[in-house]
Amino acid sequence: MQTTMHQAFQEKVEGLKALLEYSKLVKAEAMAKVSAGSPRYQAFGKAGTWDVVEIATGAVQGFAFSYRAAIRFVDAMEAGAASKTGTRQ
């Protein structure tokens, strides 16, 4: 046998359902940001040149003589790595 809920209790249940939906939305947004990934490559200034370094290994992948060229190289390396893993940005 099913009975009716008190009005105040029903309002609280509805409020909790709304909070649950909101928390699911926020969690999904946070997971999307986390799964977007962090940068794989970074440019470091060194004695008038810029080294492009893979962050995970510390290995130098190349160098450039200007900051702008180093950043273009970093962007190209990121795009190449993303295309191989299927996570294009």
C-alpha cells in the first residue's frame, strides 16, 4: 500500500533531485576539462635559443632561434601527438 508524502518532504525531495542533476552536470564539465589533457611539449629559453622539450621525458625534441618559431614548433608537435592519440584540440 502506497501513501502520499507530506508536502514539505516532497519539496525537499525535489530540491535534492535538482542538486543531484546539477552535481552531475558539474562533474561532467570537470571531467571534460581534465580529459582535455595537459600540454606534452614546452619551450625553454636557453643561451639565445629556445629548446622544445617533451615534458614527460625531458627529452629535447628540437630548437628554434626565436620564441615565435619555438611556439609554432610546440603547436605542431602538440597537433601531431593529438592526431596520433585521437584527441585533437
